[in-house]
Amino acid sequence: MKKIFIVANWKSNKTESEAKEWLTRFKINDPSSDKEIIICPSFTLLPILKSYILNHKSSIKLGTQDISLFEEGSYTGEVNGKQIKEFADYVIIGHSERRKNLNESDKMLEKKVLMAKKYKLNPIFCIQSEKTKIPKDVEIVSYEPIFAIGTGYPDTPESAENISKSVKDNSGIATVLYGGSVTSENVSSFTKMQNVSGVLVGKASLDPVEFMHILLYA
Ligand code: PGA
């Protein structure tokens, strides 16, 4: 049976009290071992999530939504790999929102992947199409067509399957996820595809009940 990755990308959402409320309502502490659940909150929420995981002996993993290009030092505003590794095992790199709003270039993203690897963080590298450049050493890719992100109009499972297969064939990467308007209603149509190894969920992960249903049906 293939391992299914379910990644919650909270983006720039939730205050401390909202995150605590999400955790109070989230009732799956011990997901089955064939599912890797990764929550990627804002940096400010990492301590709360980490203590929840420790207190509940939960197998949930944490990820961040960015990593600094730089090592620790005089880089105002940056959060570096060494700091992230205290909390997280994964880092989302190359999301289209950052490429667009923060002008992240292929070159920067390549450096971020290197930095993640250096601190033993596993990059979840987002591609917007088959043509997106994938830096070397990436082991998890998430295919996220821009038209599907936050629109309520996901790509078709067949298209996600074709792109996943072609990424695997061309790059040898074993784990390709799909992201873009995933909900509890459509998640199984993606995860049942042979070459789709899971989903990256934005908006629908903000509601703990909807996210629990996604985990259930994935
Ligand atoms: P969405 O976001 O689930 O809200 O469409 C997905 C993403 O940003 O990858």
C-alpha cells in the first residue's frame, strides 16, 4: 500500500488562540501509519503545535512555509534552517504565491532547497506545471496548477495523475502530491490515482472538522 501524504498549508492564517481552538477540535491523534500528516503553520504557531504533538504523543509532523536563503546572522526578518529544525521536519518551497508576491526565482528556490537539505528538512517543492524547474535532491513535489489554487476549481484527477507520472518518469522523484481546491469531497478522487501520493490542502485545512474528513477519506 502506498504511503499517503496529507499536507495542511495554513498560509498566513490563525492567531495563537485560533490555533489552540483548532487543536481542541481536532480529534485524530493517532493517524494510521500509512498516512503522513504534516501541518505547516506560520512560524509564530510552531511552539503551540509542537507542544500539542509532544503532549498527545502524536505522529503528526510539522513543516514551515518558507526557509531563509541564509544561515543564522545579520539577516533581519529571516527564519533560518537551524531555527526551523528545532520544530519541523518539512518545508514548503516554491509555492506560487511566494513566486508571485515575493518574486522568488528559480535560483533562490534552488538555494532554499540546499539550505533545507543542510538542516535535514525535507523540501515539499511546488511546481505549477510540468515545465517548472525542479532543483536536484528534491524528494517530494507538489503539483499545484495556479488556476486551481483557492478557486474552488480543482484540476481533474486524470490530469493530476498524468502530470505526476510524467514528473516521476522524467525526474525519478517517487512522491508527487496534488494541491489546489482539495476538499473532503474530492480528496479520494486524487489519492486513489496510482501516481498521486497525497495532497496539499490550503483553505480546507483551516477548519479542523473538514480536515479530519479529508484525513478520513484520503
Ligand atoms: P487551496 O490551496 O487548497 O486553498 O486551493 C492549495 C495550495 O495553495 O496549494
